[in-house]
Amino acid sequence: MSPAAAAPRTTRLTGRAAVLAVVICAIVLSLAYPVREYVAQRRLIDQLVAQQQTTLVQVKNLEAEQAKLANRSYIEQLARQELDMCFPGTSCYIVEGGQPANSTTPSSRPGLPPWYDKLWRSVQQADASPAK
């Protein structure tokens, strides 16, 4: 026997183990990108599903509001409450400092003039300013 053959091997890495390690690394590297893309696409799908659900809720609310606005009596009620309008031939009264009929929606803010008064004043101011 030769002395080289009788000596024990000092490295524990065999040729088969090295090939197996290279194959495992190649498999891991080839699967990393598709797995990352899959996770990103699932996250995007979840976001889109949540957005779709909120949009459906908004659509249902708008359809309910559209159904309410199709009712003539509801439109008349809104005109009386929000715009302080009344039908011809009827007497309408505004009580200053009293409790509003519906406390959840105030019809007008006390102390603030209506929007058209502000608009008219701005037109008058623009007309009164001297032209150069």
C-alpha cells in the first residue's frame, strides 16, 4: 500500500456534495424571482378587491340617493329646508333664534349672508373701483 492511499482525506466536501449544492442553489435562484412576482401580484389583487368593494358601497349609496331624488316630494322638502323656498300662494315664515325643525341639518347659518349677497357686493365693488 502506498502512504497516500492510506492517509485519511482532510476535506469533507466530496464531488457529489458540491454538485448537489450547485443544483440546490440553481433551483433556489430560479424560483426566487417568480415567487417574488407571485407575492407582489397577490398583494395587488388584494388591493384591487378592497377598492372594488369600496366602489360598490359608493355605487349603492349613490343609487339610493338617486332613488330618493327621483321622488318629487323629497325634492320639494329639500327646496323648503335648504333653499328656504315656498310654493306660490303660501305664506312662509322664518323664525329667528328658534330651534330648527330638523336639528341634524341646519337650514342656514346665523350671521352669514347668503352666497348671492357676497357675489353681488363683489360685482358692485368691481364696478365702483376706478379704472386705470
